[in-house]
Amino acid sequence: DAKTTQPNSMESNEEEPVHLPCNHSTISGTDYIHWYRQLPSQGPEYVIHGLTSNVNNRMASLAIAEDRKSSTLILHRATLRDAAVYYCILTENSNSGYALNFGKGTSLLVTP
Amino acid sequence: KAGVTQTPRYLIKTRGQQVTLSCSPISGHRSVSWYQQTPGQGLQFLFEYFSETQRNKGNFPGRFSGRQFSNSRSEMNVSTLELGDSALYLCASSLGGRGYTFGSGTRLTVV
């Protein structure tokens, strides 16, 4: 499986934008890029996913580099509720299901 | 709509016993996956079921097993419990698309 590399931790001020980076230099052409987050004492939560083009939803934006070797999850205005561990995960484009390889993720601290 | 429901929320078992955990996916979701989360190993994939068939399996010993019923509900079983099996067990369901919805988990403590 292709690997991802994320910083162990990041810190942001409340109401500021947050850019969470992810490197995936060995990504294959059919790998999807997923982001999940896990708030304290909860199960992981789907945030966003994409293949080649940038994606937006109500939670966040996903910016994918043109060569697809890196991506950035953008939280436009961080709130205290966004403090969580954020996971960048690659999955194969498989019709037979897929496993999420969570890795260590980035622990995001949001300060008032 | 109701989310992914896992029962029980907490469980204490003795070494050598077996345990069965239950997961009810979101209505209409046919894919159910199980994960184990521990402080040391993080989140690790156990197995995934779709239409009562196991499609993918993680790197866990045969003591860990699962099944899925015709209504998509799933159970996982751990036999001959060891202290190291103490963990949060998470279930996730999907419509078959790209996003999984996770339950709140079952916290298993083996003493």
C-alpha cells in the first residue's frame, strides 16, 4: 500500500484557517485520497476525499497537487470543536472493498 | 437517520474467555468493517464484510472472527482472550461509496 506522511502535531488559533499537509509520493494513479478525523472519545469521522481535482464540502476543502504527490486539508475557520487527530489515507480504486490504513495522523490543537 | 450502533459500549472479560461484539450499520449500508484501536498500535483494520461475505481481512490471528447477517448487521468474536486484546473496537459502515461512518465503539477490557 502507498504510504502517507503527516506532521505529528499542529497548532492553530481559533477562527484562523488551518492547512494540514500530507505527502504521498508513491501514490498510484487510481488511489483515492481520504481524510478522516477523530475527536476525543469518539470514532473516526469522514471529512472529505478526492482523486485528482480539488474538492469542497461543508466541513473542509481538499487541495491536491498537480502531480498528486501531496495534498492539503483546509479548514477555513478553525473552531475549538475541530481539535482532533486528522488522518490522511490512500485507498485503491477497488470494487472489492478497501481497508483504511490510519497511520499516526496529525494531532491538531486549537487555542482560543 | 440512525447512525452506526455498537453494543455493548463497555465490556470486561477474563483471560481465556470469548466475547461477541455487535454492530448495526446505517440502514441500507451493506459494507461493514471492523477496527481495533489501542494506544500502542493505533487504529488497525480487522476485516470487512459485504453481503454476508468477508471481502478483506487484516493481519490478526484466527482468534478474531466475524460474520454478517442478511440484514447487514455484523458481529465479531474474539476467542481465548488475552490481556493484549484490551482495546476499543470500532465498526464502520458504507453504502459502497467512498466514505465510512463509524460507530462509537465497544471498549473491551481483559483482566
